[in-house]
Amino acid sequence: MTRITVINPNTARAMTAAIGARARAVAAPPTTVTAVSPAMGPESIESHYDEALAVPGVLAEIAAGERDGVDGYVIACFGDPGLDAARELASGPVVGIAEAAMHAATLLGRGFSVVTTLSRTAGRAWDLAHRYGFAAACRGVHACDIPVLELDGDGARETVAALCARAVEADGSDTVVLGCAGMAAYCDEIAREAGVPVIDGVGAATALVESLVRLGLRTSVRGEYAPPGPKRYSGLLQPFTIPGAV
């Protein structure tokens, strides 16, 4: 049985529940999916500051999963916060939802548009498209300017759906990537209206982690993603000290 932990890097428990439901909907038996939120961190991630302060909580959940024998992890925030550090700690694969969604989009068409939350986060989406090698395929990043914690509010789905349709037309895209885990709950509805594949990173990342585990593949520990060496950490970060430090 494969065990996957989906980490919502913010502390909004209702969003974590919705993310977990989406992940479980795509996982195949006998895979089990557990969705968690860190005990510490921001209630939503909408800035570089938020993202930086979310990372310790993400790493604490990775460490907890390692103690419990988890097989693989999904980082369910479109900024993919802490992804590299998580890969250093985890024995199994770790996949971010932006990474997975962009990969999936390039398998389904020549170009994709990203529909995200606030305008200030568009730069981060472009950064990741460049990092993952998909900048040429990303034809536009569009913000609905709905805060993360209001994505389940009245009219939010309709606003996102309308923006997806406009993005496809404006960019000439073949697919749409939803740029927030909080949009996962209405991915299927938007896809039916958009007329093109609409990719939710939570589902894409869950399926990808599941496949990697089934194939017996793990993150390489040669070089950059090798486990970090022993080192002391001070103050609030003292619990993150790497065993073996003297």
C-alpha cells in the first residue's frame, strides 16, 4: 500500500480538507492519501514573506512523515515552497503542484496559460515556468485578484472560469493551469466550460507521486539533494537541528 502525504503549506484547515478530497479522488486503490497543514505558518500564502515563513512548517511535516514511513509527498501550494529542502529530507519522491501541473500541460498541448490568484504572485509563476523549463510553453499568466481564502466564496468559481476562457482566447493556449491549490475543488466544472484541458496541480502531483512510488523511483541523493549534514540551529529553529551535530 502506497502512503502519500499532501502538505498544504498554509494553516487554513478548510482548504486542507478540500485539497485532501481532491487528492483522494485521483489516487488509485490501495493508495492512501493524508492531507495535513503545518502547526505553524501563515493562513494563506500570497507574498514572498508568506512563502518564506511557510517553509519551516512544511519541513516539519516532511520530518513527521519520514518518522511515520510515508512513501511520497505533494507540496500543495503553487509557489512550490520548500520543494528543494523537502527533497533533501524525504526518502521518497516530493512533487510540487506547479511543477506537476506545468509538466502535465506540456503533455496535452503546445502552450498553456496560468490562471492564478493575486497579481503580485504572477512573477512567481513565471519564475517557476523558467526554472522547470516551460517558459516557452507558458503563453501567459493571468490573475483573478481573488485572495486565496476567498476562493470558496460566492462568485469565485464563475470569476475564475471566465478568466480561464479569456486566457485561452488571448494567449491562443491549448490548456489552462490553475495557479492555486484552492482552485482544485472546481477544476472539473471549469474544464467543462473552458473547452480545453484544465489542469489542477493537486491532482496532477498526487498522480505523479503515486506513479513514481509504484515505479520504485526516488529522488537522487547524489549531489544537491543528498541529506543535509549535521548542523546546529538556534532559537526558534532549534528543533530543526540535524542529528549528529556536536
